[in-house]
Amino acid sequence: MNSETLQKLYNRKESQALYVSASHLGYKSKRIYQSKSSFFYVMITVLIFLCLAAVFNIGLKIQSINYGKKIFEINELISIEKERSDRLGLKISELKSPERIITRAEASLGMKFSDNLKIIQIKAINANDNKEMQQLIILA
């Protein structure tokens, strides 16, 4: 290439496209336009990544909402089971209460309290363990 052609090419660098004459490259009078700016491709790439990030963010928000809903449902189930457990504990304590046992024994089984109670204490020695055992027997 001669210096005049190089000077023209150098001056053309300020424009959007770089003009190269095909005759200098061995082609017959074809003109080749070559873009020196890759701004468009960079912007498209950045735009694609931003769209992917937005879609990913939306997906994470939806997943977060679903997890929050599941947590809320599980908390409701836990509170229901706690109430049920409290009711069962109350029922058990009611069934174990001495007043209820006495009332049930008198009403269903026809039992009555007696004033003639005798307490007998028995001491026994276990032959295997050589331990002394005591038993109280209440006779009516």
C-alpha cells in the first residue's frame, strides 16, 4: 500500500465504518466495509444477560413466595396439633384425677368407701438379692 492510501484509511478511522479497497488486497475493484465498532454486539450481550438476570430474579421471587406459603401452612398444622395435644393432655389429667376415679367407681362399679380400713405391713427377704422388701396391704 502506498502512503496516500494509508493516509486515506487513517482518516477514515474516525467514521463508523472502515473502508478498505479490495484492489489492495488482490481483489478486482470490490469494496469491503468493515465496522470498527463492536458497541452493538456488546450492548446485545449485556441486554441478553440483563434479561436472563431478570428472569432468574423473577423465578427466585416465585420460589420464595411458594416456600413462604408452605411455611405458613406448616405453621397452621403445628398450631392445630399443639391444640390437639393440649386437649389430650387435659383429658388424660382429667381421667387420672382421684375425684373422677372415685366417682366412676361409685357410679359404674357400685363401690363405696369404708371406714374400717386395716393396714398390714409385710416384710420379706428376697433370697436371690438378699434385699428386704416391704409391702403394705390395705384391707377393708
